[in-house]
Amino acid sequence: MRAFLAMTALAAAVSLPALAEDFTADTSLADNDRVVRSVNLEDLKALAVAEGHTITETGSYGETSVRATTPDGLIFHLIGTACDTDYADGCLGFMVQVRYDDDDSVTTDKINEANLTYAAVSTWWDEEGATIGVTRYVILDGGQRMENLKINLENALALGPLVADVIWPPADDSGN
């Protein structure tokens, strides 16, 4: 019933010959004790790879953005926000987003229920783009340890499928 938004793009990317794009990461940038006040593309790549995810694309949502896949196949995006301001080089925050294709069963009531049920993320519906999104926004004001960024990523990735279960409740296998 649910489909990952980027599944088609991922299949196309895997079937094409390897491009010159570099999806490696310097995971030393993701050292738990490292304090960051802003992030750049290399930081986001390091965050994803250090947590065991595979980068599949960069730059789709701005210069400081990464699309990656968890070992379980969940596609997600890390998107830098408030980038290259007078206050810092890099981005002063970032979003973790999990996206799903919508279908005819999606309703505003289900989106609102997901928002109330899982307040640690924001659930949104782009009806025109036929997309359901689950976003966790991380602000780096004052600095945060990379360990905290990893925990925010972990939480967002855990909540994405739970939000999807609110919008598309699993079938009752109990026979009732």
C-alpha cells in the first residue's frame, strides 16, 4: 500500500553505471565528541555513513543535501537549512526527512493524528506533489555534539515508519 517516494529513482540510479559522484565520507567528522555549530555536505555525509547508511545521492535539495538508504531500505534525506548566512559558514541547522507517496486513503485527519501522536517530528502532506513527509528539524545554535545529531537521525528514522502506520494502519492479522 505504501511506496517509498524515491524507490523508482533509486532503482534507476542502481541500474546506471557508476557516476563520478563521490559517496564516500570521512567518518572522523562524525566523532561523538565533536561539537558543531554548523554543518556542510561533508558533515551530513559523515553522519549518514557513520550510522551505517548508504548515500545514494547528494545535492537534490540544495548544495548541502544527502539522500541515503538505511540497511532496511528506508530512504531518507538530510537537508541543510539556514545555509551560508552572515552568522556562519555552512548550515545552521538541518532536516531529516522520510517521504512516502500518498494514495487515495490519505486524509487530513490521518496527517493531524500522526502529528499529535508523534510530536517529535512534523508530518506534512503535499497533495499536489502526492507526497507525505516526516521531518525532524535540528537547530545547531550554540553547538551540539555529533552524538546528539546521530540520536536525532536515529529518532527520525524510527518515527518515520511509525507515522506511516498511523496514516496507513497495518492490516489486523489477528483474524478479528
